[in-house]
Amino acid sequence: MKNVIMCNPTLMVPPPATVAGKMDAGMKSRQQAMWASGDFAVIGTTLQIVGEELCEAMDLRSGLKVLDVAAGNGNAALAAARRWCDVTASDYVPALLDRARERALAERLPLKIEIADAEALPFPNESFDAVTSTFGAMFTPEHEKPAKEMLRVCREGGKIGLANWTPDGFIGELFKTVGKYLPPPAGMKSPALWGTRMHIQELFGVAPSKAEVKNFMFRYRSDDHWLGTFKTFYGPVLKAFESLDAEKSRALTDDIKTLIKWFNQAHDGTMVVPAAYLQVVIEKPEFSKEM
């Protein structure tokens, strides 16, 4: 079967009306540019196991219509496609979806592609049996919007599966470390809140049917290898270092290396760091229209 590519150019840059609260169009554009910088696919490919485990936790069956929100280079989307689901990968960074398409073509997997903002999904109500997002929707400016959108496009009785970094895990602590040098915009909630069961329940209005803290293991040649990779390819870290002068850049490097040393389980010079994330499965209630 051939890949089906469905790209709507009008959705490449969300209009100001889709930006919520205090987050103006300029902020959304800057965030979009950040994720387009570097090449997140280099990082994302190493995270593939998270998408596989999420699809297993959701018990995805063949033939289900699945939407992967803020799909990046397609980890969860490709995992669902391997289970013979009818999958659409969506993201607001076209370059990331290009990587998902390349991977699908290489693996002979059918995959639809849709450029879309997680805060304003261009799909009809209840048009998917399952919705996924791995380390994606958690980075949206206003948390309530993507949660509302995922609920809207998921059918009643369907499932929403998420993987989100926790506040006190390695990546959560990395956010805090970078935030000391480059504070987030005023009014912007921490993305790591998505890694707490309480916040998920508040956002989706229902307790998850499954919620488990798991570890993804960052396995790199050394702390220098990890840091060099993230400074080159991971937008948030790349942009943070670009904004700092030489002195502050050295200080941030030292702080990150200290953080890695604190978490590192390897004693042979390599890096084996567990990064905690919350794996969540939410079942949309059958009576949701009456809620």
C-alpha cells in the first residue's frame, strides 16, 4: 500500500484566533520555530520504545482509526501503523512530519499526514477511535486546549493515550535547570504538569483507566555526547544556548553535567540515565455529551 499524504497548507501557521489566553500569535510562531530548529528526529527516533509501549497499554486493535497529536517524527503513529491501524500523524511543524513520512515509506507502513495545531485540530467531532500523544501535546502553551481537542475528536468509548515527562524526573529537572537561565514566558504553565495524574484528571475531567510512571533510558556514549546531541538537534536546548553569552553558556553546561551525573547509573564513562514519564490511558465516557 502507498502512503497517503494529506497536507493542508492553510494550517502551517495557526492564525491568531487559535492562540489562547495570554499566548499571542508571536509566541506561537516562536515556539513553532523552536521545534523546527535543529532536527528533533535525531532525538525522537531514540524514543521509539515509548510509542510501542503506549500502543500496547492502549490495546490498539487492527482497523482502528488513530490520531497522533503533536506527532513529531511519528513514534506513536508508526507504532499504531505496525498494529494495522488507520493512522493520521499530525503536527504543526512540517519538517517533523517529513521525517515521519520518510520513516513510514522506509518501513512500508501506510500513514496519513496532516499539518495541524494541537490546540485547534482540523478534524470532525468523534472522528477517531483512539488519540495518542507522546511528549507532544504537553508542550502546548495552554494545556486546556489540546485536552479539549483530543476529547472532541475521540469517539465516545474511545481511548486517549499519553506519555509525558514528570516534574521530578530527569527531563523535568532539565526544564528547571534551563529555566534558571532562560525563564519561560509569563503565564505559561510548566509542560511537566502533564506528567502528574492530578493535572491529567483536571484537564480531561475523568480519572485515567491506566496511569503508570515508567522510565525511558537515555543511553549515550558520555555526558558530552548527550549534551552535544541535544545542543545541536533538540530545539529547547539549542535555543537556550543560542541565547546565552559565553559565561552563562559554560555555567549552564556545568549545571546540566551535574544533573546528568546525579541521575547517571553507568560507571564506565558512558551515560545511562533513567528519565521518568507518566504513561496514561484515558477512556472517553459514553455519556460525555451530557457532561
